[in-house]
Amino acid sequence: MDFSSRNPATSNALNLAARNNDVANVERLLQKINPNCVDNRGWTCLHEAAYNDNYDCVLLILKNSRCRPFAETHEGHTALYLACKNKCSLKTVTALLNSADDIANYGSTEGVTPLHIASSQGSVQLIELLIEYGAMIDVQDFDGDTPLHDAVLAMQNEALVTLLYAGADPEIKNDPGCFTPFHLACCRGYFPNVETLFPFITDINQVTSSGDSPLTLAVQGLNDDIVYFLLNNGADPHIKNKSGEMAVDIALSIGSSPEVFKVLLSVTDSSKLNRNIIFNACKPHNFNSEILEILLSSDLGPEFFSFYESYQKRIDMLDEQKTIYKTNAPLNSYLNICGYIYKKSPDKFREFFYLFLMRGVEVNACDVSVCPPLVHAHLVNGSCFHEVFKILMEHGCNVDYNSASEWTSDYCFPDVFYSALNFFPISLPILLQYSILCEPEVILQTSLSKGQLGLIPPQVQQELLQMLDSNTQGITVESLSYHVPSLKHISRIRIRAMIRNVKGGIKSTQQFFSILDSLPIPKIMKNYIRYM
């Protein structure tokens, strides 16, 4: 049975007459029917008359000696509660208040009293009437909310003022969140309520059970004016909630306006800032270009750029091994979002990139467990890879970095070539211009022998073949082992092999360039050696 909606089949004649304000029939039926008979909702004729604001019927029913003013519906509502809830006239409410002592404090099964209802509706006259009849002003419902809480939640400022000046306590906390009305006002975002409550509170930094202060709640609610008001009145920006977040951290994670974030950052002691704030700003779900610019343009020290994210990316190797990195290089966090920035503004992309590098962020991996930025760039930056590569090479990126502990062949593939083959093979011709450890024919022949030549697009295969011989007519990767290279290319191979073995072995792009620059040969020959 439905206990919440009217069911005419369960309503007796007296209830129907009271609902329709049929005074004559109500008077006649009261002589034959008990006024306390209920329908499917537990409603008596008094509930019906009160809810529908039928004043004459209310008076008539209340005069009956058998009438019980405290009778409750199945939801625990008295006739007075229903009259207040349905915004009935004050004369109807007054009649019900006069029917029994202390009825103003009789609440529902959830502890909600008529004063709670009046406060949430903002009905100042009803609030004053209920208080006049003895309504407890600080009564708490099942959730621990007082009428003051309800007025704040409903953004009823006049009701709030009325309750405060009637003596309501603004320091009462609800349960289980331990929110005071001021906490709710800051979170709800209605500035007049914050201004009204502020003179009545004793501690602007009082926290809830979750450790949130009025300031962190205002930030969570995206209430900029309230954030400024609280800061101007002594709110502490260094209070952390139980998640370890200060106001500036919350502003970053929920997407506050850049203006608010900048203010919060300026008032927060850098020694107390989260060391991962730059890292968090680079997360795609937190990313805001203006906020990131604020952070990069601030005076934060290098310690804020020394963060390492857990990383478990596996890259297939042609020799059937796997490269497994444990952590991400700090610069990789920016590489995750720089493709988006580049699409919006290439100038901002370069500006942010250089700001990272100015803070001492490395372009190479610091040890074998760290994923190098150039490797990671192949995974995430297809749209702007060439721009990323250019900047990385300007700052000393090592194309020939290899995380393997031992090199077992003359032609050992550096990590970046494996990532190129797996994710972005069109970069192979560019990478070869900076590598002393890789040769075009070795890449092609090894890919073929391992059955992975299909990873390299045909146009890239052709470009690699042209690096070996300008005349590639009739040459394919499959026939490469039978091809007799030109004397010029054989000479290049011999020179590169000699350079690789200088001083016990060359292992970096910088060493390669240094030796190449020292050779007394024309630049055109140096470029030829570099496959340019």
C-alpha cells in the first residue's frame, strides 16, 4: 500500500469533507465518525483540514472532545507540521498551536519540527509565531541540524537574521559532519548569509569532522567572494583537511578560477606547500593553462620540480626483451599535457617548456629505472613530437641512452628507438641523425628478421633505404642483404664504427657530436656521417 499519496478508496467521508472544506458535512459527520480515523497515509480529518488550510473545519474538529491534536501520520507528521509545510495561513497555524501545550516542538520521526520547516521556507512571521508559542530555537533534527542550519541551507537570509536575533546558537554542529551554520554558509555560497553569521562566530578557522575549515569549504563550493572575505578576515590558508589538502590544493584539484588560485598561492607559505603541486597541476584532469602559468611564473624553488610518478609502461623490444620503467622523469608530467597546449597556443607550449627547463628539470633519465622524456614523448606527443624533439635536443638530450645494464652487440638499440618502433616510427629518420649507435640497415634488417617490419610504414622504410643509397630503385628491405652498398656508404660505416669505439666506447649524442666536430673534415662530410 502506498503510504505517501492520497488513496480515495481508503478515505472516509469525514476526511473527504474536511479536505474539501465542507463545514456542514464535517459538523454532521463528527457526530457519527471518530475524528481520529485514518486513511492509507495515517491522515485524520484534522490533517486534511490543516494541510488544505480549511480554517473553519480545523476549528470545528478541534472542538470535538475526541480529537487528538498530536495524532501523527505514518510519516510522523502532526496537523501543525503539515500546515507549516504547506504554507497555510497564520490563523490556521495559530488555531493548531492553541490546541495543545508544547505542540510547537512536536517533530516528525526524523526530528524535524515546525520551526525547521518555517526556517527553510524563510517565513519570518511563522518563525516569530512559533517562537512566541515556545518553539525551541536550537532544537536538532535526526541529522543534527538546527533551524539555523536549515535557513542557511535554503539561503533564507531574513529567516537567518530573525533566528540569530531571537537567540539561536550559531556554534552548534550537526552530525556526523560537525558542520556549523557558518560552515554551511561558506560551502553553500550565499554571501549575505556569510556576512550575517560572521559577527556571531568565535572562530573563523573552526574545522568539521573531515578537517575542513570555512575557507576550504568556500573553495570547494567555488565561492570566490566568500574566499576573499574569509582571507580578509583572518582565515588561515594553511589548515589541512584529513586528506592533507590546504585551500590552494583544493583550488587546483576542483578547477577554481585562476584569480582565486593566485591569491591563495600568494598567501600560502611556500615552505608548507605540497611539493607535488606542479606535478598535480600537470595531471590532465586538473590541467588549467592559466593556473599552470601562475605556478611556473612564481618563485617556487627546484624542490617543487623534483617529483617522480610511479610508472609501469612496458615497451616491446625487437630482441624479445621488455623495458620496464619504475618511475616517470619529472618532465614527462608536462609532456602528458603539452600536446593539448600546443594545439591551443604553440607560443604557450614553448614558454611553459622553457620555464620547466629553467628550473633545472632534466631532459635525460637520471637512472635506468626512470623513463626518459624522449621515450615518453613518443607515447604522448604525436601532434607536436618534432617541436618537443627540437627543444629536448637544444638542451642536451641523449638519443643514444640505453637502460640495459650490458651491451651485447656492436649495434645496440637505444631505448628511444624501441619506443619509436612501437609508437611513432616516422621519427626513426630524425633520430638516426643524432645517433652513433644505430644504423638504418640494422633497424630494417632486425625488424625483418623478428617479423616486425610491418611496424614501420612503407614511406619510412623507403626513407631509411635512401639514407643508405640515393639510388634505391629495385632495392627492398627483403633484398637488402644482397645489395652491394656504395663505397661512400661503406666508408661512412667504417668511420661511424671508429667513432663508436673511441676511448672505450661512445655512449651519448653529446660525445658523438664532440668527436665529430673535432674531425678536420668539411661540414658536408660531417652531415653525411650523420645521415643528414
